[in-house]
Amino acid sequence: MFSIILNFLLHYLLVCNLERRSMDIQNILGDLKRERERIDRAISALEGLGSGRRRGRPSGSHAGAKRPRRHMSAASRKRISEMMKQRWAERKKKAKSS
């Protein structure tokens, strides 16, 4: 009688162990499949970046639109120079009085 119970218990433990392993394998497979889907989405996104489409201004659209260089007349340079000298003198005066 004891051997029958022992055999039953051993059989039960083996079956439970196999079922537990099966559940673990199924869980692992599910995790791996989800990870594969995530990686596939990442690959698709990266491939989309290299498709040649750019955001913003099209390349070469500003190549022929170079503005001509502007020149300042001598009178304008002199006027600006005088204004800056006046500004620096005021700042220097304020610095001395503080």
C-alpha cells in the first residue's frame, strides 16, 4: 500500500513539475514574442528615419538665394562711431561716480 501511495506522489510531483515547466516556457515565449514585436517596431522607426525624407526646409532651397553684402557709407560709420564714443563716455562717468 505504501509503494502505491509513494508511486502516486512521485507521479503527481513529476506531472506538476512538468506542468510548471510548461507554464514557465509559455511565459518565457510570451515575453520573447513581446520583445520581438518591440524590436520590430524600433527597427521600422529607424528605417523610416533613413528613408531620405527630411523635415523642414528642402536642401538646396537657399543655395541660390544668397543676399548681396551690404556696405555702410563713411558718413554712417562716422555717426555710429560718435554715438558709441558718447555711450562709452557716459558709462565711464557713471562708473566713476558709483
